[in-house]
Amino acid sequence: MPSNKPDTFQAEVETSPARRSATRQSIYLYIAAALLSLVGLADSIYLTVEHLAGRSVQCTITSGCEEVLTSTYATISGLPLAGVGAAAYFIVFSLAILAAFGNRRTGDFLFYVVALMLAVSLYLFALQAFVLHAFCQFCLLSGAVTLLLSLVVAVERFYFKRK
Amino acid sequence: MKRYLPLIIIVGVLSVALGAGVTLWRSSKRANSNTQPFTQSTPSPPAASPAASASATPNQIPVSQPGQLGIARVHERGGTDAKVTLEEYGDYQCPPCGMLFHDLKTIEKEYGSQLRFIFRHFPLQGHKHAVTAAHAAEAAGLQGRFWEMHDMIYQNQLSWSPADDARPVFIQYARNLNLDVDRFTRDMDSADVAQRVTADYERGVSLSVPGTPTIFINGRQVNPNAYTPDGLRTAIDFMLGNKK
């Protein structure tokens, strides 16, 4: 008696073109997230090293690097905040690479990590704007990277996953 | 192989990141690798500068008297005949200057009459209240209270620095110091006070002052790495030892 099982199995393996396209788009988005996180990682490493070396970072576009990077908000219990940022960007890079290679769980985890980073970035931006009244270009770059990361991750999660 | 590819990429990026960090750290340290308290070369001010020409050696710099503004005269405290003169080029709104202020107070207290401390204005363009603060200190100096205003401005740097308009804050400080506020306000806007601040700045430029804070001890530029209590002690002791 012929069975339908092979057909069913075949149907599961051969996904629709739209589904394949969505998967490919997700991979591209995860790669984009990984590349963006490298920009944030480089920025954070630079700020961390300059902080640990005790050198003052000079702004070339904005004028508040000194004020922001020597403020009390630049460290957490003596640990440079930029170092925490570097660790976060590395985690994002790792998760994005793993997700790009098909690990779904890391994709979900990546979404929550980036959401947390966005919240922290918004808080730090508000500190610069309303408390310190000074902007540090390297901090703004980090904020912009996190914002773009959030967009990329949100598009992947809410747009392509549903297709 | 493909199974391990993401891990290889992650470990590779981690290695590159750590390597870049270490390289940056080393180059940063190499730039300041001079362990001597003083920088290698200390340029001499050109004689063409009126402010500079009035101070061939640090211990011969004319001193400002209360109520006196003379362009080449400086604000000093500590031992007037001290063997060691520490001259700071500072910006009232620069955060590292604000931090150094507390270290310098400690050093001044420790060395007492052995140290002569001179402050020079070097307001930076990026700090919007720096010039106003320098004018406030000079205006207070015209009523004999330069150092009181100087200390008050630095001690409260974090409170007035973010303000949109710091001028009313300085006027309040003048009131707290029991100064003639009307005169103080007039003096803050006077051309003489502006010229006095500019003279300090120009002297700093003539000495190739790279930024703030910059410290000279007996005319020798101190290595920025030594802008700590221990570093300054080493530099001052070095000079005291040389003079013995």
C-alpha cells in the first residue's frame, strides 16, 4: 500500500521559494548585524584602551569628549563603561555569527541582548543631552551602531520570520 | 569543518580584537614611555612675546599684587622665594584640570613654603564657559581675591560647567566672597581683564603648551603621566634635590 509519508517528508524538506528567500534574507541580516557589531567593538576597544592608558580622548566633530569620558558615568565600580560595551558587542557578534549559521536559539537571544543594549544606549544618550550637556562623538557612534543593530534584528524578527 | 566554522570565526575575531587592544595599549604606552618626570625638551619662550620676555626665569616672574592687573604679572601662592616654581596652564572648564586641582592643593599643602605655585589661563575653544570663568577669576583678582575665586570655580566645576549661562553663577560666587558685585561685573567685561587672560594664553602658545592641564616645574615641562600626586612629588623632589 502506497504511503503518503515520503511526499510529506519531501514537502517539509523542499520549502517554498518565499520561505527559502526569507531564510536567505535572515542570513544576510545576521551577517549585517555581525559587521555592525565589529564597528561597535572597534570603537569600544579604542575608548577602553585610552581610558586604561589614562589618555584624554579628543573630539574632532563634537566638543564634549573630555566632559563625557571623564564624567562619573564613564565607569561602573572603576570598570570603564566602554569595556562593558566592547564585551557586549563581542557577544552580539558571536550570536549573530551563530545565528547566520542556522542556530535559531542564538537568534532569539541576540534580539534580547540588542534590545537591552538599545535601552542602555538611550539612557547614555539622555545623560549626554540632559545631564552632562556634552556629546562625545565616539559614544554617539556606538549609539548609532546599536540603533542600526536594533533595526536589523527587529526586521529579521518581525518581518522575515513571519513570512 | 563547516560545523566549526562559526566558532573559528568567533575565536578569530576575539584574537584580532585582543591583539588590536594590546597593540593600541602598547603604542599608547610607548607614546608616554618616558618615565622621567619631565618631557625631553622644553622649549624656551621667544623673547618677542611681551609676556614671555618678562619672565626669563620662573623665579623672576613679576607677581600680581591685589588690585593690580599688569599684563606680565602672574598669580602666585606658596613660598614666594621657593626653590621650586610650579606653573600650571589651566582651563577652568577642563575636567582633568578640575581633577588636578585637588591633587595640586594636596601638593601645595605638603610642600608649603618650599613650593611656589603659579596659575596661567589657557582657556580652550571647546569649553564655552572657560573664558568667562577666567575673566571672573581675574575680575576677583582686581579686588584681591583671585585665589579664592580660582578655588571656588574649580571646586564647583561640575555644577556650573553644564549650565547654559555660567555668568550668573560666577556673580553669585563674587557675592559669596563679599566682593563689590557691580565692580566685579564691570571688570568681567573689561578689555583689560580680557587682555590679561589673552596674555597668559599667548605665553602658553609661545611655550607650545599642547593642551590643558600643562605643568612646568622651574620652566621644565612635566610629563603628563606625572600629573598625579606621586608624579608631581617626584618632579618637585627632583628639583629640590638639584638645588641642594
